Amino acid sequence: MKAFSDKNATPQPTGDPRIKKPLLRRGASGPAVIELQKLLLHYEVLSTSPDGLFDKKVEAAVKAFQHRVFLKKDGIVGALTWQALYTGVPLNMPTLQRGSQGEAVITLQTVLQGVSFFRGEINGKFCLDTDAAVRAFQKRYGLVPDGIVGLYTWLALSKVPH
């Protein structure tokens, strides 16, 4: 099996202009909602059959999917959520490595702690303990353990419970 590295990974898309879908939120109905429901079923965040009605259950499923791919959990299906639904890839996540700081590092540390790779303080600073946790996670999930969190690592992180 080939291990993937984030070192030279292509930058992540910020939205595919070819995907032209309507903005959907609770109360919407019709064919676009049926399409949304089928995608949510595919990702196993919705368990009811598509009926074309964007209700509380669909909104909760959208929020669960948004959480999984590190998008704002607002329950509204806009361009980024549609893009993530079609690609299955987290969008707009920065490449992180030692020295990185901020909210994305907090997200990273939280997810790694949730799957028992990180035992340090969640502080938003990508230091030695975060680097070691990232490398262990990458090795476990068949990635090159280089300590760089890019497209492939974010994708793997999106597939673990968090």
C-alpha cells in the first residue's frame, strides 16, 4: 500500500464553480432536498428515506456532516457544504506543522485527543507533543509520518469519530 504525504499535496479546493446547487435550509423542499438526503444517507448521517422535506432531522444530519468535515455547523447547505458532500473532502483547512498556531490547531488537537493520539494540553500551539501525535496518527492510517497536516491528513481525520 502506498503511503500518501501532505508535504507536496495539492492545495485544497475552496469550492468547485461547476457545482451549482441552491442554498438549502430547514423548510426547503423539492428535488434538491431529495438529492441532499441521498448524499447524507451515503455518509450515514441520515437514517430516514428521502422525502424531499428539509426538516429537523435533515438539519441535524447536515450539522453532523459539517462537523465531520470541519465546516461551520449551521445546518445550512451552501456552496462549501455541497462541495464537501460531493467530494467527501474537508475544505478550507490550512496546512499545519510545527510552529502553527490557532483555531485549526485546536481542532486538530481535539480530534487527536478524541482518538487517543494526543494527551497534551489543548492550547492551539503545534509543538513537540502535537507533532508526535500527528506522526503517530499518520503512521497508523497509512500516511507518510512527516508531521505535516495537509489534505490527506485532514481527510483521514475527518473519517475518525470526533
